[in-house]
Amino acid sequence: MTIRLSAEQAEALHTVATVDGMAVTQVIRAAIAQHIEQRKVDPAFQDGLRERIERAQLLLVSEKK
């Protein structure tokens, strides 16, 4: 996977990684994992997820007919 960062974001990320004694990829993976965990417990996200699942199920049912 490739991500594009502004020069400022890349510099800040590199600084955080260096200060924390981590590789940039470790910082990115930790940030992604933290974001996913926060979204999992967000009620608004859960509502949106349920709606998306329901729409997908409706599409699958209508395709079988």
C-alpha cells in the first residue's frame, strides 16, 4: 500500500518516529490500529456500518431473484 503525505506531514511523522525510537512504519501501523479500535466503539460508525450491511444484503437478495 502506498500513501502520499505532504512534506510537513512526512517531516512530523519522521520526527515522532525518531523521538519514540520507532520505525516510521511502526508509527503508521500503530496509528491505523488505534483509529480502527476507536471507530469500532463509535456508535455513529456502528450505525453506518449496520446501514451499509443492510444495503449490501438487499442487493444480494435482489440479485438472486
